Amino acid sequence: MVRWEPGAPERLQKAALELFATRGFEQTTAAEIAQSVGLTERTFFRHFSDKREVLFFGQQQFVDAFLAGVDEAPPEASPIEIVASALQSAASLFPDERRPYSRARQTVIDENPGLQERELHKLAGLATALAEALRSRGVDDLAAVLAAESGTTVFGIAFTQWIREGEERSLADISATVLHELLTLTATARDGRPRPG
């Protein structure tokens, strides 16, 4: 009988990523992931509905980090300032020591169209949750959706930069830079029309 050890989901997650990276996602089974850390396939399915979900473990924690930032923004904050607070809060989930894991995970996702679709679904869910949180603060619907979608896009671009080889800036710093660039771009057309040259 396998002895119980704490942190089974995290152990399975780490083992799965290593196997996906070396053998390929499609070639790796849930049973092999479980066996590699001395657990049973049944234990694997107690924690994850399928092997794909191992890569998306912690989805609610990810969304909650953004929502915590929304809650922490001052009452008078504009929608984009609220999004900036959400991005800052979410960056705390990605300390520098997590960067190698995030790089490896993204490599596995990039090699599998089904996983890419699941990642896009995750980000769409984040945008929906952010928009709802903004509405609950009294932001009108259009502004809430625009700010939430913009924040999600900023996160995606910043995350891609953060996992690049050789990148040393924190995710918080990169997110702030990307958001600043977005605001600079929108400032050139405040009334919806380009300013004359």
C-alpha cells in the first residue's frame, strides 16, 4: 500500500511537467505521472479530472489574486487604476523562483493546440471575472469590459516577456511597463480620433 504524503497535487503537478517536457504531453499517461511519485492512478484522479488539468492547477487562486487587487484599489480609483492594482496583486503569484517552472509549462502548452485553447479559455475566464468585479464597484458595463479585457491582455503580454530567456525584471515591473505603453497609445486618441500630426 502506498504511504500517504502531503502535497500530492503539487507533487503530481511537478512530475507531470517533467514527463510532459521529456516525453511529450500526448505520450504521457496519468498512471505514469502518478507512478513517478509513488502514487496510484486513482490518487491522481482524486485531484485532477484529467492530465491536462495538472497544468492548470490553481486556476481559482490565479483569478482570486486579480480580484484581491480589485478589492484593494481605493474607492475613487478609475477602472484602469483598478486593473493596475489587480495586475500588481496577481504578480505576487509569480516570484522569480517560479520563472523556470513557468517557462517549462509554457513550452509544453505551446506544443499542443488543445492546451493552447485551454490557456485561452483560462484568460477569457479571468477577463469575465474582472469585468464582473469592476461592475460590482459601480463601473458601467462598457468600461468594465474594456478595462478587464485590457488588463488580461496586459497580463498575457507581460507574462510572455517575463518567461523569456535572460529576462530578469519582475512580473510586476513588466506589467507596469506594458500597462504604461497601453495608456500612452490610448492617450494619442482620447476622443476616439487620431490627433492631427
